[in-house]
Amino acid sequence: MKLFRRPDNDVRMNRMAKAVGLDLQVEAQQGRLAPAELRLASHRCGECGGELECRIWLQARQDQAANPPGYCPNTSLYRDLKSDG
């Protein structure tokens, strides 16, 4: 377990969401994403050991993909939001 979150985990989390067609702020404003869920998603992203893989994945897809990579700790959240949208 990491002791400290990376300061850019929210940036990566939002970039991943955008890559799969989501805007987490809009999801929260429209009530589909509770503040507690957003904080938990940020925490999961910060605890993820795949930061380098994530950056490479995002760059390779130029921020456009149907689904996040399987190792992403927020994959189920993104899929759920997409299916509800």
C-alpha cells in the first residue's frame, strides 16, 4: 500500500474517464456519481501501481477508447457510468 497519493492521480483519473467518453464532473452534477464515490475513485487511482502503464495506454490511444484497460482500478465505475448514461 502506498503511503502517499500522487498529486496527479485526479488528472489521470479524469483523463481516463474522458478517454472512454465520460466527464466525471458532469456525472457528479447530474447525480449519477456521488461525492463519496468520486473520492473513492480518486483514492483507487492514487493507490494503483500501474501509473506508467496508464500514461502509456492513454498516450497510445490519444485519449479515445471504448473501455479502460482491465488493470484500471476504476474500470467497473466507468463501465457502470457509461451503461447508465
